Amino acid sequence: MKGFWVAVWLGLFAALAIPASVQAEEELSPLGEMLEQLELYGFWETRMGARTQNDPEEKDISIGETRLQLEAFTSTENMDFKYRGDIRGDLVAECVAYETREAWAFARPYDFLDVKAGRQILTWGTGGLVFLNDLFPKDWQSFFIGRDAEYLKAPTSSVKVGLFSDIANVDLVYTPKFESDRYINGEYISYWDASRQALVGNDHVLKTDTPDRWFQDDEFAARIYRNIDNYELALYLYRGFWKSPNGVSSNGKSIFPELNAYGGSIRGAVGPGIGNVEFVYYHSPESRGGKNASVRNSEMRYLVGYAQEVWQDFNANAQYYVEHMLDYDEYREQLTSGDPRDEFRHVVTLQLTQLLMNQNFTLSLDTYYSPSDKDAYLRPNMSYKVSDAIVVGLGANIFMGESQSTFFGQFEKNTNIFTSFRYSF
């Protein structure tokens, strides 16, 4: 499918290169109209980073890559078209890779309806770097090795339909073939392997059995939302699979069990800031009410957050997040080896951002602390806009934990620092 989109968009923009002189002088054809509206952007970026301690499971270099991104946007009277693609040279994976991040067409045939189809990046929900009802793919490897935060959101090939009315608005998203998160698998970051009861890395890249049948292993997501007195209320629905491996098959491969999710959120003004509340019920049918130990149990997840501009150009966002495993007694009865998960996992997050020097210098800090797991993750970052075209940066990913088996604790040896240079054009 990736090759299909590359061919489509290369063909489109090759066609756009036809000289304007071949168009009829009295009226632009649709192709001529697209050429007239064509906008081109891009950047070249390099990032280098290293681990701060020895990890025998991974290379000392945590990130080493150069990237060229090209973006094109054009439109006609009735449609918009966008392409955005990356070519990356990667020292860690020892490869040159191409990715289409966006290649979509958008149309609004009626005031109450719009349609967007193709490769796109989707998001909804109220959390700040915490995702409950947002079950579109994420790239956790990119985030934890120091790529730009935009790469936390991975693309998906989907059709998104928006319906608008005075009563409520509805977003419907259909993905014809399941697209998982880009989860931690040992390629860039070592992780805790419960089956081996040990940390493993690029010598034991996680083997998975991923659902990949078109129009059978598909995903459906929906959001119903409306504003009431400046508060946005939303209900969410998802049918598909766990986005990261959360089960084990009989042959020992990690699997993506079926998942149904039902949730809601509210966000709006609270005092001088913005507050949000979000919840979701993850129904894991293959767990059979906790009686199937090879599949993750159903869960409830909750989030409460508050964001405020504390002073000029300084913003703070605090959140409290809870994961509640359901059917916990049944889970404990079925567990035969390894340390059991806690029934409740608590995480406190704090995001701080300060803009200085006419907003050309940005200091930011993302922190996660779990009092139940006794582990933490910090992502400090600074960037300086040298000119309209050049931005340089310095950052780190810092992991801490008392146990190697907790979520952030397992990554402690992957703590790294990184630098970046980006030239935009």
C-alpha cells in the first residue's frame, strides 16, 4: 500500500510540472488550477544522541540520523490535496528509509459534510501526551530516542468523514487494515521481556503476529461532540485491536488482541485556566473476564488535567492519570510466573514551557511520575530559532525506576541526550 501512495503522488506532482503554456489561455483546467495553487515546503534535519550509561543490549548511539522532508499542498475549487514525505538516513538501524506521512485528498461537498481520504495523521481527546480515547497509532520509539515531538503521532491510511449539525458534530474514521503503534521492540530501545525475566534489545527484537488482512482486520472509530457554554463535551467509540502487543499466542509470538473502547470527555474554562476530564472503558473480549492469562484484561482509564498560562509566555499543564485493571482476582488466579501487575497504576504528569528572547528561545520539560510503579520519565528540551530558517536544539530522555519490570523503570539504561539542527525552506 505504501508503494501505491508513493506512485500516486509522484504521478500527481509530475503532472503538475507540465508547463502552463499547454493550458487553454481563456480558462485554467483543473490541473492548471492545481499548479497555480501549489505550495512547496520542506526541511533538512540532523539529530545525534548517545546513551549516558552502558546498555549491553543496544548501541551507544541512541539516535543518529539525517532527514529530508518535502511537503506539497494544492487545491481546486472543490478539493484540497496534500503530500508530506520523509527520506531518512539512520545510523542506528543502518538503513535509508522513506515514509509517506501524509498523502490525502479533502472535499466538502455540502456544508454539513466533509471527507478526507488517504494517508493522514489523526488525533482527538483531551490529554497532553497522555492518550485514552485517542487510539490512532503513536510512535513511542521516536519519542524516547529524541526525534521531534511531531513524530510521536504516526500516520494511518484511513477515511475520515465529518458530519455537522446544530445538535452535535460527528467524526467517523475507517481504517481498512489495522495499524499498530510503533511500540518498543528492541530495535532502538531495550525493554523488559516478561517471558525471559530479563532486559533484551536488538538481539531479541520482539516477534509479533500482527493482524494484516484488508477489510477484515480493520478499525472503526467515532467521536460525537458539541460545545455547551464554551465547554466541549465528547463521546468516543473504537472497535479494533490493542495498539501495542498485549497478548501471547500458543507459538510464543506477541499478538494484538481485539479491543473495544467506549469513553467520554469534557474540557473548558476553570478559573483562569483550562480543565479537562476524560475516561474510557477498554473491553478486551479475548481475556474472557480475566480467565485468559495470555491476553491483557479489560481496563478503566481516567484522566484529570488543568492547564494555565502562569505568567507571560510560561505555560503549565498538570495531569493525574489512572489505569484500573478489571477482573483483577481472576487475573491473579491465572498468573503462573513473573511479578503480577498492580490493580491500579497511577501517573502524575507535568508539562512546562517557557518562551524567551521574543519567543525565539524555548525551554520545555515533560515529566511523568508513577507513585505506584515508583518510576519516572523526564524529557527536558531547549531550542533556539537562529533565523527564520534555522533552529537548533538540545534535549534528553531520562528514565528512572526501582524495578526493571515497570514501564519507565525498564528503560533506565536507555537514558540519552541528543542534539538537533533543522534548516527549513
